[in-house]
Amino acid sequence: MFGLCGAARSVTVLDHHKTAIDEFTAHITGSADGSNKPAPLPSNLTLRLPLDMSGATATLSYLSSVWRDSIHPELVATCGANAAQQFEEAMNNRSNKHKPSKSKKKSAAATPKSPPPAGSAAAPAPTTPASPTTESDDDDSGGGGAGSTAVSDLWLSGRNIAQIHRLFALTQDADLWSWKIAQSREFHRGVLAAKFEYDPSLNTQIWSDLLSINIQKMAAAGAAIIKHEEQLIAAELAKSFPIRITGTGTGLAGSGSGSSTTDCLAVITGQSSIRSELGHQLANASAARGLRGIGAIAYTERDLASDVYKVSFRSVANENVALLAQQFGGGGHAAASSCVVKMSVFDAWRAGATASVAESKK
């Protein structure tokens, strides 16, 4: 990151993870290397770290320069109060600074000092077909006109701005795990099943594919999938067991200083398609049993060593599992985070809970 600052005129970091704030804070205070000597950030580095926005919405608020209508109410509703205000201010500021034009200037978070060598651009790759659930929700194409950035050129030209805001609102609702919008879960599950290729170098039509999504049809498709997955989730929940996570310091949820423990429910699963919702329901089941409102989903991944689990945490009741994951080198959001631990460590968590139950019965 700091090497990039030395090679560019300006660098802007867009991140909505708590771990990003912690890492930059550690650099500034000197705690990152143990020196405790303040280390100021490069003067050409700008940080935009809105915890109560999704990455997509934070990027939209930063890059968009041409707006015609106000923000869709659902998009504001899924932001926290501070982020919603920041979004409004960013939109208004950029509307005042930039006037619609037909020029097509590229916008990037990092601005290079010199242009790339001629002929270095890769040739366009083949596109993937659009999802069968993609078509215009309505015939109103009264969105923003051609703008002065790549974002407005690609996303807003001839589009319905309300449709764009709804898509961002639904994405944010899932990303922050808040589920404030009706049919949000169903829509999110439908999008996952559609398996869009999001890499624009592999799918040059990705913007059109996403903007032509029929929200109602996508939600209906997701609802059918969820109905089937609920049966799978019930079977996995029946296999759940308590664990006792032990650690030191402030990295564990609810810990103060010194030794701490976190008791919650866990499950080891091979059902990749249901992990997120399984974790959420497991967290509710954990809270209902008088344990912490946390669900721990352990699973293996092909790219990881054979003796480790990736553990995804989900939380309810205002539990902050980002702190929990950080204790083991992971991170994420307050309601959804993950880390990688040795299988022997996970087995010790399970044994610790068993020992605790046995001790309580004496």
C-alpha cells in the first residue's frame, strides 16, 4: 500500500472492514511494529472507511459524479445514519463539481504518474451469457445521462436511476447482514445461484447483465432455492455442538483484558451453499440455549492446508464477531467474520465445552 503511494500521485483506500481501521491505526500509533513511534500516513493517501456502508455503496458514492435524482429510500435505510449522511454529502458535492458532458474520462482510486506503455492493454475476452432472470423491470429509461466518469458512462447512461439504487440497496443489505429490505434474502440467494462472472476482463457485459436484473424474478428464484436449503439447514443444525473458545486480550468477543472464553454453538459442514444462513440460524439457536449469540461454521477449502479449518462466525444480539476472528488472525464485520485455525485448535474448543458441561454437573 505505502509502496503504491510512492509510485502514484494520489491513492484512495475504500474499505468497510473494521480490520482496515485497526491496521491503519496500528501504523499511525506505531503499534504495528512494536516501536510505539507515531508513523504518519503518506500525504497523498486518502482513507474512506465507512463501516456502515457496503463496499459497493462506498465505491458508488466515491466514483459517481453525475446524479439526477435523490438517493432511493431503501439505499439510505440500509446505511447507518452517518454513512447515509456521508453518501448524501458526497453525491451533492460531486453534483456541484461535475457537469454532464460527453467526454469519457477514466476514474481510478490510484492515479499513475505516467501512462502505461502503448499496446499494453489486453484484448477483450469472450463474454458470458446473461442470467435467464435478467430483463428490464420496466420501460422507464429516465436515468442519468452520459457523465464525466467511466462509472456514469457505463452505469447511468440511459438507465433507471431508481433501479440502480435498489440493486445497491439490496447488495448492501446482504453485505452488512442487516436484512432490512423485504425479499432481500431471496434476492441475494437468487443472485448467488445465477453465478455471474464479475471479472470485466472475462465478461465485458457484466454491467449490462447486472443492470438488467429483474428484481422480482430474481427474488422468486431465490425463494425456491431457500425453501430447499431450509431442509438442508435443519439437518445440519441437528449436528451442532457447543464449543468454548479460549484466548487472551481484547480480541475475543466480550472479553475485557486477560484470559477470556466464548461459549457458542458450532457445526462442521460440507454444505458450501448454505454456510451463511446456517451460521445465522446457528447463532439464534446458540442465544436461545443461553450461550453467546454466535454461530461458528467450520469447513475445509481446497486452497488451504489439509490440517486446518476455515471458521466463519455469524452473530445476533449485537455480538461483534470481528473481534473474535481477529484473535486468530482473521477479520470481517461485526455480524460476519472468519479466520483459519488448526483442526487441533478447533478440537480443543469442542473438548473445552464438553469439559465445562461435565464440571457443571458435579
